[in-house]
Amino acid sequence: MGAVSLGTAILTWALVASRTSSAAEWDLDPDWCADYTTDQYIPMFRLLADNDGEVSRLTSRRIRRRIRTEKRNIFRGYLRNLIRDFNRMHHMARLACVRGELDRPDFGLELMRLQGRFLLKVAGVHYALAMHTMGISVSIGLESLIEGLQSAQLYLQPSPVAAS
């Protein structure tokens, strides 16, 4: 059982890593990060909710299945964008670290940990999506994924010590 879980985690990580956009595609404008908000991901919370009672009552099973599939596809599109935004912020923070714009020796290690936690959360979301495909409701854990994105954004904020 543990080997299956480990194999699933490795495949999910490979899937996530292969679907992330390359740094060359990103516009690394610092103003983008300053103006960034996670509000665009609010619809994700409703997409996979099982509160379509009226739709369920009025439609056939085949149509309900198709609606669930479409909602998952839309959710996956949002998830790709969320991963792209995280990778973009993470890349900007790494550049700031390499360029010496941040005077924190432990910064690189913190960034690696942040990326690792984020990838684990993404793997959990992919697992929940797989369960949703089979009709099994599992908590998506979207809040923690968005918190990971917000954490990446915090690394790009100027520290009060650096500002003075």
C-alpha cells in the first residue's frame, strides 16, 4: 500500500513538473508581484462542491457526470495557473537571492522548503481530483495551496529592515 502511495506521489510530481511553464515564458516584472492577488482563484472553491442539488434532481446521470467532468477540467485550468503563478514568484525570489538583493543566508533553504511543501500540496490536490473522478468526495485542501502561493509572495516583499 505504501509503495502505491509513493508511486502515485512520484508520478504526480512528474506531472506537475512537466506542466509548469519555463522561466523564459515569464514576465519577471516586480510590479506584477506587488499588485498580485489570489482573488482570481476564489471560484475554485465552488467548482468541485457537491451542492448542485437542483441540477442533480432535474438532470440525467449522464448529464450530471458530464457537468462534473467539465467542472474538473475548469478546476484543472485554475490549478495550472496557480502553479504557474507560484513558480513565477518562486523564480523571482530565487533571482533576488542569487543577485544578493536579500541579506539572508538561510533564504535559499527556506525557498527550497517552500517549494517542497507546495509540491506536496499540489500532489494532494491531484489525488483529490482523482478521487473526485471516481465519485468519491475528498477534501481538496485548496486553502493550504493558496496559502503556499501567498507565502511565496511574502518572500518578494521588502523586509522592514531592508527598507530602513
